[in-house]
Amino acid sequence: MSAALQTLQLSAALGGRKVLQDIDLQIAAGRWTCVVGPNGAGKSSLLKALAGLLPHSGQVHWHGRPLGSLTRQQRALQLSWLGQGEASTLDLRVWDVAMLGRMPHQSWLAGPTAQDAQMVEDALKATQAWDWRERTLGELSGGERQRVLLARAMAGNAPTLLMDEPLANLDPPHQVDWLEQVHCLLAQGTTVVSVLHEIGMALHADDIVVMREGRVVHHGAGGDAATHAAIKAVFDQRIRIHAFNGQWVVLPRVGGVITRID
């Protein structure tokens, strides 16, 4: 299986503190890889390093090419990014925000093409944000803005999509909608890499990277027992993972007793 992204001895520091330590990782092309771990594990830092947004030592490769060898436009064409808590100008129209995802495809000083407009329309409809296209971001709730930013990332139509906490501010029905959108992207051959706090949702991923203290402690299939054991270990056995009606369910451990599902 070919690697869409690969790191070799990847390390990074923030404020004098190491946030990534000697990470060797291969992320398979055309699959959904989810990064999980406790707060401060280095999940967001890893994603930013993969996107070329965090100074680091070691190497990051995209399909065998050093990420640093790509121009900014080439990188934007190959990698779409949805960051955590991204700020956008609140007086921008929803349509214009989503159109920003098409900028890497446009010639210098050229306006949007009919294809650009169609891609933006498709993305806004996929995230159920089409009806707000003439509204400004300032008129939307936090969850609604998140769906617009997701549409912007999807409109870029890059072969690799990196998302840091994409479910922030989304209610459960829209989290399920997001999961369906990920599966649609995978069906088109897109490589998806996400950081999630929602372990139950993360267990739907093809592959899971488990982190702790800036290191990758496990990388395996989402349904593997070894992956589940690694997740429970990094959370100090405070959660349990059980199969229920054909899906994995995450349960809290309360007072040493595992909550039952009847």
C-alpha cells in the first residue's frame, strides 16, 4: 500500500518544549487515518508538521517527495487544511469563504471559473451550508461556521485532506453527516487525516495513530484489539471499548465498574 505522507525522525518544539519526538510514520494513500491521544500528546502538532505549518527537524514526504520541495501553490493543490479554531473575517460571505478553497486552482488575478463555482456549490451543499451562501460568517453559530470551513477545505479538491478537530461545535447529527462526507471522500480516492477527541467516532477510521507525550505509541487498524488496547492505555484505562450492534462503543469506567449497555 503506497504512502501518501511519510515522516522520518520528525521532531518539533514549541516554547522550548519538545512536542514531537523522533516520529517515523507512514500514512496510507486513499484511507482515513485518525490521530488520537490525551491532551498535550502532540496530535495537533503532528498534523501541522504534516501540513508544513510547524517548523521541525527530520523529514516529511508527500508521495515520496520532500514536502519542502513543493512550492506554496503545489502544496495547496495537494493538501487541503482545516485547522482547529480557525479565525476568518466575520463580515465575509459564506460563498466567498468557501471560494477561498479554490484559490490554488486559479491563475494570478483571474476570477473564479464556472468549475470553481460548481465545486463551491457542491461543497456547500455537502456540508448543508448552501442556504447560508449570502450570509456572513458573523451571522452564524460556531457549529455553522465549522461547516462552512469544512466546505472551504472540500472545495479545494486536494488528494489529501488534513483536519484538526473538525467536529468541534458540531451537534451529533452533523457529526454523523461529517462521517458520511469522509466516506464519500474516501470513495473518490482522497486521503483523509484527522485529529479527533471523540474516540467513538475515531474508531470508524481505517487506521488509528495513538500518541502520548509527543510520540507515536501505536499505529494500527481501527478495529484491531491491539489498537483498542493502546487507546485504553494512553487514557490510563479510564475508558473501555466494546462492540455493540456491529459498532465500537466507548464507555467510561466509573468507580472501577464498567457501565453496561443493555
